[in-house]
Amino acid sequence: MDNKIFKEYENKLPEKILQDIKDNLPEKVSDTKLKKIFEAVYEEYINSLAEPGESVGLVAAESIGEPSTQMTLNTFHFAGVSEMNVTTGLPRIIEVLDGRADISTKMMHIYLKKPYSEGKDIKKIAESIKETTLKEYIKEISIDVAESQMTVILDEVKLDRINMKVSQIIKNLEKTFSKGYTFKPSKEAENILLIKSTSKEDDLNNIYKLKEKLQDVYINGIKGIHQVLPVKKGDEYIIVTSGSNLKDIFKLEFVNPDKTITNDIFEIEQVLGIEAARNAIISEVAKVIDEQGLNVDLRHILLIADIMTTSGTVLGVNRYGIVKEKPSVLARASFETPIKHIINASINGEVDNLRSVIENVMINQIVPVGTGIPKLIVKPVKKGKKSE
């Protein structure tokens, strides 16, 4: 293989394309064939570039906006599992592009290390991840009115499954309710818990209030993971969750952190950084478009993801996000709240250089797009001289 030809195209083609050519070339290829391959790739690459002055933002907006109006499906539901709804279609695209921090259905795809990815203890692992509260381990609750005492009978089988003892549950309860109640195990059986109010006033009322609060006390699992579902994806088992907690999931020994993902873009930004958030925006939008069977060039999505993350944080495509970041006063004023922007700009003495489309439209100038970009300088004819 002649390295001269590769060197010739080093500055002409991106590194990724050169690497792809290297990886896919046949073992024995003549210089003339290699030259022809490079010429064909280079021609294709040049044709794929945007022309100077092309309105790439406008084309991207049309290319995503038009097909997304054809989207119909709102949610996808995992059969037999409550809480496992997935927002898809147009509502999901709006969620991502609006930069909403509080999304309707947070979920994770947790990939596992071997041998767990092959199915070993998959149900046990899934159960250990799920956030569980005390109500899942309670068999029966009774209140003794005379003694102002509550008796809680716990499910021994479920407690054994997660190696949880009553003493640990008492510690959790004491941490949650630091004052006003005493918690102690019964002498009759190991799985019975006795709770009494230490407040002198209206003991019975306090006990009844506690009955409701008691059931939501955190016992074990990863906080934020509300539902788990082991699923076979291809040759390996993964765990699909309702709810998300990337930071704590990554700490688990059996989890493969290289492949585990969440659909919460703001959480990805906090844990993994802005580049990972940019990739998440691209994959989330592309996934919805693919699921709907629509055809949108990936470069339009790449452009939107770049604009949303160019400031170093994820900003939505709205007046609270990227519109707020525009350097042009008139461009900001054209979007919903004009008086506020113009007054603020006047106070701060801002200058608008009229570099974009909208501000030039507003003051009736030629728009700097396409043929409007070149500036022609005319040499005026001086008086008394004839023009040549």
C-alpha cells in the first residue's frame, strides 16, 4: 500500500474518512485502484459539503419540522409492568429540543458485565437495583388504641431475599423519624416491630399519622429506580428501568458503565459532561425519527445538537435557551418579548452588527445568505475624467 497517496489526501479529507478507507481496503490493492478510490471518495466528500452562504439552520429546521408533524405515536407501554411507559414520537422530540430538565418518563438501559449479562442471577440483581420502601415488606399493621402502640408484622421471606434484618430497618426508621417515636423489636417474634409515640400530647393521633408516613420509608436499592425489567437484547441480558440514577448505578460492580445509558440528558451532562450530553441529544432524536420510519439526514440533528450545547451547558431551542444567548439585540427582540430586550440593550449600550438573517429583514437590508454574502466595491468615476 502506497503511503504517498494517503499523505496526498491527509489535509483534504477528515481523519475519520481516511481511517475508514484504511479499514475497508482489500489486502492487495494496486496504486492506480487506490488513487481511483481516493478520487471517488474526495469527490463525494466535496459534494457533501454545504455551499458558502447556504442557510443550513433553515434547512435543518425544515428537514426536522416537516416529518415530525407526521408523528402519531405518543407512548409505548411494556406489557404487564405498571409505570413502564416510554414517551416516543413528537412529544419526546419536543422534550429533548426544548431542553426540559423534568421529562415525563425517565428510564435507563443497564448493561451488565459477564457472567450476569448471560443471565446469571438476573432477577436477583434487578430486584437489588429497584428502590424499595417499607410498604413492600409489611404484611400487617395493627394499632393498639389503649396503649397508643403500633405493631408492624414484616414479611420474613422478602427480608431474607435481600439479607435485611429488623435491626437495620429500625436504624432506617430512627434516621427518618429522629424525634417523637420509639422503635423496638418484639419479644414474641423476630419479624414483629413495635412503635410507640414519645409525645405527651395526643399519642394516638401521632401514631395514625405515622402509619401513612411509615410506608414510604426508604429501605434498600438505588434511589430513583422505581421499576425494573430484565430483558434479553440480542445475545445478552440487560435491565430496563423506570426512573434514573446514573451516578449510583455506575458504582455497582456488576454494571458495565461503558454501555449503560439513560434518557435524561441533564443527568448525563452532570455525570459525564457536555460532550456526552451532545451525543445523547443526537441519539435520542435520531432514535425517535428511526422508530417512526422517517428519513432525516443525521447532519441536521448534529447541527441542532451543536447549537444546543455550544455554550457548555444544554440549552433548549426556546426563548429561555439558545434565543437568550444570541449576540444580536434585534434577533432576541424578534422572539416574543421585544420591549424587554430593546430596553436592556439601550441601558447597556449594546451594538448590533447585523450579521444574521432576522435583523437584516427587520431593517430592510439584503440578507447575508447565498448571493447576499459577497460585497461589491465599485470604483466611482471622478468628475472631469471619462470612464474607460
